[in-house]
Amino acid sequence: MISQELKDQFRREIDEYEKQALAFEAGALDRQTFKGISGGFGSYAQKNAGLMLRLRLPGGCLTKELLKFLADEVKEKSISLLKITTCQTIQAHNLSARSAASMMRNALEAGIITRGGGGDNPRNVMASPLSGVEKGETFDVMPYVQTVGDYLLTQIPSLHMPRKLKVGFSNTPSNETHATFRDLGFIAREDGTFSIYCAGGLGPNPLLGVHITDGAAPEEVTLYVSAMIRLFTAYGNYESRAKARTRYLQNTLGEEGIRTHFMEFLEKARAEEAPWPIPWADEYQKEGDGTISGKRIHEQKQPGLYTVSYHPIGGCLPPEKPAALYETIKDMDDTQVRLAPDGTLYVINLKASEVPAVLKATNDGAETLFETSVSCIGASICQHGIQDSQGLLKDCICRIREENFADGVLPKIHISGCPSSCGSHQVGSLGFMGQAKKVDGQIRPAFRLFVNGCETLSDARLGEAGAVLLADRIPEFLAELGRTIQADAGTFETWYPVHQEAFAALAAKYSS
């Protein structure tokens, strides 16, 4: 838990944010200067008008109380757009300066701290979304996530890192949080310890992380975080922001140099800091009342309890949904919401009798694997965006619905509006990155194709960059790809490994 003193400090700092936000809104402060101020508060100016605020939610956990807070804020501030991010946060969009500052204050009272949600700060700590309830998980990582999240918040006032720091924990080999290619990643091991990876990342010049060690003691997680911060601040690039992420340490120090220095800094952390205590994991006492099965229903490791999944298209949560969900689950014991890095929302700890109501409240989401595709917020809102990723996803879904493919024929795709990889395009089976293409002397909206990326622990790899396709040709490219695969009675995952040449030829056809 962070101290009341630190909370009071964050509260005072919001006053300065509001002053600068009002100046920006009035045109008295330029966009770049405001970005340097607002980023540290998890807020950015949008491309045309309005502000975005990012809510810090360690592990993507939304209790019923926090869900109620979100519902109340949507109503009070007439929030028109909510976005689940690939870092398991929620972004509120189209806010005024006063609304953004007010939401920060109210969030702090509710237990959500936005400080450090952007800028050169430690970002939201990530966890496998079903940690603690997932069948077959190695062990529950959520207590460690909550501890590291609080620890990093206490470091923010004194930190001066070259750039942001992203930390992720994974409870299974599926590695949904990309812990093996984050700035710092913890992978749960069968012996109750962690494997540690660091200095990885997506975006320009992506790299898988460096394996540091196995057998890391769970009670020392904050010391490993301290070691990473020490490594980054000692050897990170303060001269060039383009090369200031931790992955560039692989170029300057080499893998062995990173391992050596990391372990040296770990020993210093052990000598100078006491590891933060880890809270006990929640032991759910809820008992089931029957059995149920069906689409979007997942059995938990707790006998008789279930999880319902809901994927709003593009990760854009309808603004009325928090209130609807809260009204549905408010009287259900131990039930809460978890957010996944791909934009899926899970309602966990449901009895069989409670599942139908949750299914009804979430019946407007994705219906197939393809419709669970991932997209960043896109160029219509993001000031750095190049292309409209959300618009492309909507066009693709509309086109593919006409084909009535069997579920799984087309994979989940990942779309980023620019090279920053906020849609994690570099780890999807199929990914698209926004750029421009000159055709007949005119600049046209386009996306570069990426193929064969994978996030799982055993097969982690970055997608291979391929052809550049005009945005308006991509829906038809996917439709023909789906028809080709369905004719072989396969899915993309089984078809692609033995038809790579055919895939390349199809991509070339639509890029010409």
C-alpha cells in the first residue's frame, strides 16, 4: 500500500496539471510543452480536440467498487469513448481540461492513481488477466503484481529514467502479457519461483527480451524491479529519445553485459532495500450451484465457478457498459472484472446461476476469433497516429461477416496506426502497421503487413514484415485469404505453415 503522504502529494500535483491543461485548452500553451507536463499524469491531448486520461489498473483488475466509480464518471462527465488498452488500462477520451482533472481527483479517492500513466515513468504493471482463477495456471501472480504496482508508484517522484518502463507477469506459458519481451518480465515457474527477462520491447527496432535468470525468489520481486531501474538509469540513453528504450541496451551492453550488470544491481538492491511484503492471495470461499457450458463461458480452477468473456469490438467499451455491468454483478459475491491485453473483458467468479445475466449484459461483443482482433485507438484521435486503425478493423469485420467463415478460419489480427505498436502488430499471426503509400503521384492510406508473430513462451517470435497494402484493399485481401483457407478445410494457424508461398503471392496480388 502506498502512504497517505504520497497520495496527498499526487493530489496536490493535480492542481498544477489542471492549471496547465486549462492553459493548453485556451491556446496559451503549445502541444509539445503540454505533452511534457501531462504525460506524467496519464493524460495526453488528442489530435483535434479534447484530452485523454489513462486509468492505472494493476493487473487489469476492476473491482465492483471501481466499476461503479467508472460508471459514475461516465454519467457525470458525459464520457463518449472508453478504450481498453494493450497495457490493461482504460482510457477515457474527449475530456475537457476540468473534466480530466476532476476525474483524476475522483479516481484517486476511489483508489485509482493516474500518476505515471504516461511520460518517462513506470507504466501499469501487467498480469495474465485470469490469474488466480485460470485452470492449469502455474501459480497466481496477482499478489506480486499489486505489490510491484505500489512499489513503482513510490518511485515516481524521485525517478529520472530515459523513457518509460513496462513490467509484466505471466502465470502460464501463453504469455499474454508479453513478459518475455517487456522491459522487465516475470514468468511463473512450476517450482514456485520466477524466470526473469528484461530489455525487450515492441515498436521500432523490436527485440525479444534477454533471459536473466531462473529461480528468482517471489518475495524479492521488488528488488528485481529495483535492479532493472538501476540498470536502465545507469546505462540508458539520455541523449536520443529514439534510442532511449531498454531494448537498445542489447546493442550497447550485449546480452551477457545486461545479465552481468543486472545481477550486480540486484546485489546492490539487496544490500540497500528491504523487499516489500507480499499480501496473501485471495482465497475465494464462493461455492457453485450447478454446471453450465457454452460460448464465452470458461470453467475456473475453483470447482463450480465460471468466467464470462466479453470482447467489445476494437477494445472500445461502450460508455454505458460499466453501469450495465455494475447493475448486473453488484449483488454477486466475490465477482469482479478483469481486463486483458487484447481488449477482452472477463467477469470472474460466477456461479452457474449467475452466468446467464452476465451473458445477456455482454451480448453485443465479438462473435468469432477474428472479431476479437486488436486495434490501437488510431489516427482519428492519437496525435502520433498515421492511419485509422479502428476504421480499418470495422471495415474488415463488416466485410468478413459477409463470408460466413467457420470460426478460426481467419485469426485474430493486430492493427497499429503507426510503428509504435500500440496494437501489438508485431506479435500477431497477422498484423498491420499504419503508413502511407504513393500511388499515381498521390499519397494513399496504407498498412504494412506482418505475419507469423507469436507471444507464447515456447514459440515467442516477432512477425516478419511484408508487403504494403492500401487500406481499402485489406478487407478484400482477408476475404480471399479466408476463402482460400476454408477451401482446404483448415484454419490460418494450420494452413499458413505449409502455404507460405501461396500467402506471399496473395499479399503481393493485393499490394500491386
